[in-house]
Amino acid sequence: MVNRASLWLTSVALCVLCCCGTNSTQKSLQRRKWKLEQSKASLVAHRRVKRGWVWNQFFIVEEYTGTEPLYVGKIHSDSDKGDGSIKYTISGEGAGTVFIIDEITGDIHATERLDREEKTYYTLRAQARDRLTDRPLEPESEFIIKVQDINDSEPKFLDGPYVGSVPELSPVGKER
């Protein structure tokens, strides 16, 4: 009887170990597979897109009266090696008339006298293309050229001088 009992207990123990071991192994494999899928998903979700365009904000002073076109700024692709293989173009408000671009350097110039009271900013788009294949090297990107105001209407005081004061912490609109 002892032999049969020992044999029976050994068989039960092996069955339990096999079943649990297999189940545990399956769960472990499933857990590893899930972790691998999650790490792949996080890599895709966190993939950084390389920035290609390099430029600062563009400003131009109104009422420029010089004879040469006025330098506004430079658009530049970080893939530009300086060998002239990239062709820069602009499109949008005033492109080709008010604003011109040097296709090789990306330098933008204003060709006309601008008045901020007429127009405060211009919205343009930049494109960098391979000069040989005309294939876009960067996605088209929008930028704004802001016209900076100058004091072209100075106040005139005809019956001066005037003397006045404002008490500190006065409410808005208070007289005397």
C-alpha cells in the first residue's frame, strides 16, 4: 500500500508541477510578448521628427527709404551643406513682388516700402527643393514677416508748454 500511495502522490505532484509549470511558462511568455509590444508601441509613439527648417522670427521696419532691397532674414534647411544643391523658394502674400529670395542662400529681402498702418504682417510659405531633381527636401512651412511700427506721426503741441500731473494709483478715467 505504501508503494501505491507513494506512486500515486508522486504522479499527482508531477501532474500539478507540469500543469502549473506550463501555465506559468505560458503566462510568462504572454507577459514578455506584451512587454515587447508595449516597448515597440512606445518607440513609435515617441519617435521624434527631425526639425529641418531653421529660422528666427522675421521683422521689417516700416517706411524704409533706402535704394537697395532691405534684408529681412534667412530661411535655412539643416540639410543644406552649402554646396548650392538646395533651391529655396517662397510663396504667399507679396512673394516675388514685395519680398524676394536668393534661391541659393535663402536670404529674404523686401523690395518695397512697407506701411504698418496698411498691413501689419505678411504670411508666406517656404520650400526647400533639390536643385537637380526638384524633389522637396523639407515639407512646406508657413512663416510670418511682421512690419514694425515707427513713430511716423509724432504728436504736435502748438500752444505749449503744458504742465500736468497724475497722482499715483489713480483710478482709470479720474479727472483732477
